Amino acid sequence: MTRPVHRVAPATDAPIRQDSLRAHNLILTFQQIVGAQQTPVSRSELAATTGLTRPTISRIVDELLTAGLIVETEPARSGNSGRPRVGLGLARTGPAGLGLDIRADALSVCVVDLTGTVRHLDFAARPHHRPQPEQTLRDLAAMAGDAITAAAAEQLTVVGATLAVPGAVEAGVIRSAPALGWHDVDAGAALSRLIAADDLPVLVDKDASLAALGELYAAGPELRDFVCVTGEFDIGAGLVLGGTPLGAARGWAGELGHVMVDSAGPACVCGATGCLQCYAGLQQILAAVPGNEVSGQPYAVAIDALVSAGSPQIMTALDRAATALGVAISAVLNLVNVRTVLLGGNYSLLTSWLADGIQRELDHRVRTASWTAIEVRPAPLGPDAAVIGAALSAVDRVRRDPNPWLARRRQRAAAG
Ligand SMILES: [Zn+2]
């Protein structure tokens, strides 16, 4: 029997070729500028942190400046000599990422630039019905086309797109999205074809993972470990450990909605019984109010209106949802050492009515809660997190490795 061999790097004893070395050094240098975020770095700092020579740094910086990936800024600070040094930061023109989001009650698109700044955000509310894949993808592609045009007017070139979906994804194909009633929809390929842009790659990923990525950027460097629980029709959990979203870009993680909270509970759309979603899905919360008509209204808006109207049924349903969420989230926190729970997506809008009930369960059920406080709070980006995270993941491809972008520019220049 032959056992599988797992390699972490290509098995080769060949020396690194000169062009590979140049590409590697360019990534190394660019990563220092990306990592510096809002604080521009000087050429001499780049030489010190990368270990590359000043002439090599100068050549790479010139290449990045010419390609429009970085800009020179005002002298940011003085070195030991007291001489002002020219800072280098990421450009706000050039490559950009396109985020696309299909929810049960809305479509949205977003463009972010290389610095991670949102430059365009568009949202279209949809009536609550099972959307047809073909028409939905056509509508989304039209919104994407408008976003690409708006971006071009600001000298931004969309280099890639990521679609966030409320379901399980495998290699660009939506395998199962109960919120949409979709199965085996090749959304990535369809959108690539429908969006009027040259060879625009469209990746597809789970909304909860992308929302966690968006919230990671928004939270800033002080928050590196958290779980972001998003509530729509489906309930997802995006886990971030040490500043890295877990399971992101694999599209098959964070199905918190199908964690069991009561084995004797009602039947779930997944075929099991007593799943979290049966108690805390927004549609299930709304269903607790008899005769409630919410057509055309986003779920969270409809729930908010019922709370404002003093509906006792909605308060009972929210309390039950909070308890169930607390039970399911405590299972996550007992597995990983995370102290911060962000309520994301539409849950961010309902934090006032959910947080106390969740906190009560976490304090009771998480083993470490008696000596380390657990914080439950609304996620800053809320319902926009998934589409912003999707756009960030698209532009991250250039942030991680700008060589393909540079090669494409060289090809276009050669073609005249
Ligand atoms: Zn289920």
C-alpha cells in the first residue's frame, strides 16, 4: 500500500532562479509597506526590516511607484540623523477588489482600494421570496458593472471579485444555500461570464467567513481573536484566531446554525432536529408573531418595528433566540480560547435585545468565564461586513502578491 506523502514545499534541490528571487524580494518589501498600514515607511526602514541592500530596495520601490501600487508621502518622521525621510504608503488608485453579496432579503456590491478603504457601496433590498438564480445573478452582475464603472472614474481597476453567499460552497459552486433555496449553482462561473469586465475572476465563499474578515479589518490591530456570529435566514460563525480568519476561502465552515441546542426540538431545513436556526434564525423569530406580514422589509427592520410596537410575542421570541445563541456559542468558546463575541450581520441591529440573554448563558456555560470576562458586543460593520470582507479578500490577492498585477501591466505596455 502506498501512503500519501504531504509536502509543504516543492521538492526540488534546484537553485532559486533570478526572476523568482526578484519576485520574492518584491513581495517581501511590499508586505512591509502593507503591514505598516497608516504609518508610511522610509526606504532605509525597508532595508533594515527586510535585510535587502539599499540599491535593491531602491529598484523595487521604483518599480512599485511606477506601477502605481505605492505613493510617496510627506516626510513622516526624522531618522536618527534628524534628516526628514520620504515615506512610502499604499496608493488609493490602481488595483481594487469587488465584493458581491447575495442575502435572502438583499443584494449588495462594494469596492475597496488597496488601502482597504471602502470606495463604493450599493445595496438593493429584495422582497422575501425564493430568488431565481439566473435573474438574481443577472441583477447582481448589473450592480457589479455599475460599481466597476464608478471605480474606473476614480482611477481604480477592479482586479478580482468575491461573492459572499449564505450557504456551503465548494470550488465556486454553491452546494447548498437553504436561505435562497439554491443547490449546486455554479455562481462563480456565471458571474464571471455576466460581469462585463475582461477575465474577472469571481471566487465564492461563505458569508460568515467573509464577514469575520471585514470585521477584523474594521476592528483594527487590537482585536486579534474573536468569533463573529452573523444572523440572517442562516446563522454563521466566523472565527478569527491570532488575526487570521479560520476556514476563510474554503467556503465550508462556521455552520453554527446547525449546531443542536435541543435534541427534542423541531425539524430543521437541514434534515436534523433542534438546530440553533430553529430558534434564532431571523425568519423563525418573525414567525413567532401570528399573521405578521413582512414582505419587502429586511428582517431586522421588521423585527425592530414589532419591538417598537410592543409585541410581547416578539420579545419572547428574541429571549428564546438569545438563550439558544448563548448555548451554541458557549460550545464554540469551550473549544477555543476566545473572549470576544461580535454580533454581526442583522444581529448587530438586534444587540439590545439579544446581548443580555447570550451573556447570561455564556457566563453560566463557558468553563473559563468565572475568571476571564467574555464580552458580547455589536460588530461595527454589521450587515455590510460580508460584502466589505468579500471586497477585501479580492484585493488581498494583490496585497499578498503584486507580481501578477505588475506582469499584467508589463504585458499591456508591450502590446501597445
Ligand atoms: Zn439544521
